[in-house]
Amino acid sequence: MIALKKRLLKPVLAVLAMNTILFSCQTPVKDQPGSKNPGDSVATKKDWWKEAVVYQVYPRSFKDANGDGIGDLKGIISKLDYIKSLGVDVVWLNPIYSSPNDDNGYDISDYRNIMKEFGTMEDFDSLITGMHKRNIKLMMDLVVNHSSDEHEWFKQSRSSRNSPYRNYYHWWNAERGKPPYRYSLFDINHDAWKYDSQTNAYYLHYFSRKQPDLNWENPQVRKEVFDIMKFWADKGIDGFRLDAFQFVAKDTTFPEFPKGFEKNFVKYYAMGPHLHDYLQEMNREILSRYDVMSVAEGAGNSFKDAHDLVDSNRKELNMAYAFDGVDIAKSNGYSLLHFKEVFSRWDSAFQNNGWLSIFLANHDQARLVSRFGNDGPAYRELSSKMLTTFLMTMRGTPYYYNGDELGMMNPGFTKIEEYRDMPTLNEYRHLKNTGGNLKKFLKEIRFSCRDNGRTPFQWDSSTNAGFSTGTPWIGVNPDYKTVNAEAQEKDSNSCLNYFRKTVRLRKDNPAFIYGRYTLLDKDNPNVYAYTREKGPRKFLVLLNFTGKPATVNTGFDLSKAVMILGNYAKPSDGIMLHPYEALVYQIK
Ligand code: GLC
Ligand code: CA
């Protein structure tokens, strides 16, 4: 067995810091194209995927149709009218392929089949038909940095050094000694090399041991992936979300990394040689041949990286999503000045060139309102609506996570037994084995664990929030009696109906999609104020990010402006804002 190496890495809490380490754009380029002369050449080339609002459905927790406690495809089908009613255009579905579920479907054992718990291929066909009938597009998760160790390729690969599948993965024969250390995000010992006695060799897994990394240098692997993409594109899907894609390209000589490499994780672990060749090949083979949208998780290490992924003349992807914004929120809060600075920087980098996406929550994050707003009873709804206003009025295709439209919040788990997330449980065991501070860890994950965003969707006030008649695979947030879709349908001021209104607003006004963005009252630490304008249409957005009244100075004479959206029944005057107030004006 592998002798456990003592590593220099500070005890990085893999789970907590994962996105920060992995996906942050850490070395921004200062001079951004177009920043000198904004209004002139604002990115206005029309594309459906720029105008779309993407709604992310986490299938395991959305709706369980057969009472086994696990959400499924039939469950989603039964809720298509609900999804349609939101006004969204695209559903991004987390992986639904066959999987032993070490990492909730991100460990795929058969890319052309449906996970048993989720249903059958017939269910999938009905799902896509039902969506297309309602004019909703379907984007699928493509998880090809790694497969499951239970995939046939890996079974063959590990069986013999002479297997034709050997080079589908990264192996290091043990007679060469131990391979240079690589950090694993999900492994209990943080070691990304796992010794396999069958062939006396180590295999590489950036994520868990059950997620061996595929070798993209092997043209056969790429061909397999493109065939899989073709299979799903021929079925009529409308997009691919490329999971952890920046990691596919690695330096496969596996050199020793210098001391302190972890501070610039992406540089050493990701965006390696040939990444762009692979993407251009994928574009030639698949993406350009279908009317599909494409988005990569992670945007590299700099704006240059991000541009290279998405500039249309390079023929790679439509967009990528960066984690700079979402990573700002820490357990001790965040600074709005920092938040404004990051989003303004990203806006200016993409106003002329390429396209970006925008999000503040997904299945890997805690709940939107708990992280960026205030989930106490007084402000949960108001701050949730305020954040929705932000996401729907900024540049970039919005990715909005299921349940956030209800203002669902973190469940407040207190015991490790309540958690299901594999890396969290591994980290807990790791700390236990090494005498780490478990109390501190439990406190941290209560704020940041991925499970916070994975509790069952709250449909109504019946047992298990109407999610399942069985025992849900993960606990339901006890607040479901009051926070649920059914109750919010009936209330015209609910978060749900406010979400519908903001989606409508975005779709009716191209200024929010293609228009120029201008930050106002830049140094105001409490209020985020900006305009979006296109042609004669100009909108002013005012967002109080605090639980106290706050003033804002925009220089506009609001007596000539028309308020078109707000989250208070009695809005303020637009100068002294109410706590967590959101206001959108049309400027005449
Ligand atoms: C991505 C997914 C995450 C998964 C990981 C490994 O970050 O969003 O859920 O665990 O990749 O596939
Ligand atoms: Ca089920």
C-alpha cells in the first residue's frame, strides 16, 4: 500500500477551499480590451445562448416520482410546467448517466445510459420531448476529466499493462518509485496517486479514488468523448457543460512542483498544453455541427485564459464560468467593495469580446441567500430578491440554481451524520485521523458544505416538502412548512413571483443582455448602483446589500425616472434605500 506522505500543503480543507483553489482567476490582466471607449463597440452580436436564462436542476433533489427518496427523471417531467412558468429558456441538468454515485453522478460508469435511480432512456426521451414542446432547451453535464473506476475502460485499463485501454488513464509504474506528489481534492489523504496492486502501478485521480483522470493525450480517448457527445447531440440535446474541463490538459511528464505551488493551483494543475487544441478539435468534430451551447466550468488563470476559451474567432466554446465572484463570500462575510470590483472587472473584460456567464450559487455551493444575503426571518425574502435582481440585470448568461427562486436557505445541519457529500465526509475522517479540529470543521461546513445546496426542493407543506413519499436521501430543510413553492404561488409578492418578474424584465429589455454597464457611486460600501444602456434605453439598478438603510448618490434626477421593479411594497425615494432594497428605474 502507499506509504502516506506527509505533505507541505497546509491542511487545506479540500471541500471548503475547492473552488477557490481550482477555478479562481488569480492573476488578472490589468488592461482590458475596450475599457477605454466603452459605449462604442459593446458586444451586440445576437445569439440565443446569450439571451437565455439557464435554470439548473439538481435531479437527485428536485422531485421523486417513485417514492424511493431520490429525485428522478419522471419527477422532473412532472414539474415541467413549473419550470416553464419561471420563464427560463434552458435547463442545465447535473449528470444523469449510470454511476455508482461516489460523487452524485460525477463518476460515470456508462456515458450512454441513465442512472438506475433516475430512470430509463425512455424517461429521458420523454423528458426532452416534454421540454422541447414547451420551448425549453436542455443542457447536459459532460464529465470527461475523469470517469468512474467502475467504467469498462478503467476496468480494462487496470487489468493489465498491455491492455489497449491502458493509456486511457494516467499510470505510473511502481518500479519507477513513487510519482511526484499531486494533490487530490477529494481523497481522504489528499494524495492524487492511488497504488493499484493488480499491475503494481499508481493511477492519477485529481478528485476521488473512484474518479480516475482520463488521458486526453490519447487520441482514442478524445474520439470516445466526441462519439459520446455525438450520441447525445443526435438525441437532440441543446448544450454541454464541460465539467472540470481545464484539468484535462496536464503535463504528463509529471514533474515535481516547486514549493508553494498550491498558491497558484490552476497554473500547475490546469490549462496545460494542448487544452485549446482539444477544444478546437471538439468544436470541429461536434460543437460546430449542432446548434448547441457550450460552457466550461472554470475560466483559467487570467482574463487571457478566459478570452482564449470563448473568443468566437478561436472556435472553442461559447462561454466559461469563473469562480471569482462566487468565492468572495466567506464564513465571516464579504466586502461589497470587493464584490463590485470583481464584477465590474469581469464586465469590462467581456464587453467587446467573448461572452461570460454569471452565477452566485450552484450544486457545489451553499445557498444563495445564506451566503450572499441574510437568511434571518426579517430579511430572507428581501435579500433573496435583491440578489435575484443583481443576477438578472448584469452582463453574462445567468445560471440560476433550483430552489433559489424560493429563497431556500442552508438547512443548518449540526451533526456529521446529516451530511452526504463524499469530500466532506472524507475530510472529516481525515481530520479525525490526524487529530484535527472537528468542532471547527463542523462549524465551517454548516456555512459552506455543498450539501447546503442539495437538500430537497420545497414544493409544498406536506410531508418531506412534497419532494418524496419515501425517506429523502438527504434531510429536508425544516423551514419547508413556510418556505415552499405552493405557498409562494399564491402570494404575488413572493420570491418566486419576483423571480418570474425579473426574468421577464431581462427578456423584454435587451439592454440588460447586450447593454453597456457603468458602475456608479463606486466607493459606496453598502449600495451597488449601476446603469445598463443600449441605444435610447437606459436603466438604473440600485441594490442595498446591507440590513440597514443606506444612501446612494447616483447623480440622477429620479423625479424623471420610472421605477419598473422593486422588492418593497412601499419603495424608498431611491436616495436613502431600505434594508436590502432593490430598485430598477428606467431613465428618461
Ligand atoms: C465539478 C462538479 C462537482 C464535482 C467535480 C468532480 O466541480 O461541479 O460537483 O464533484 O466537478 O466531477
Ligand atoms: Ca425516485
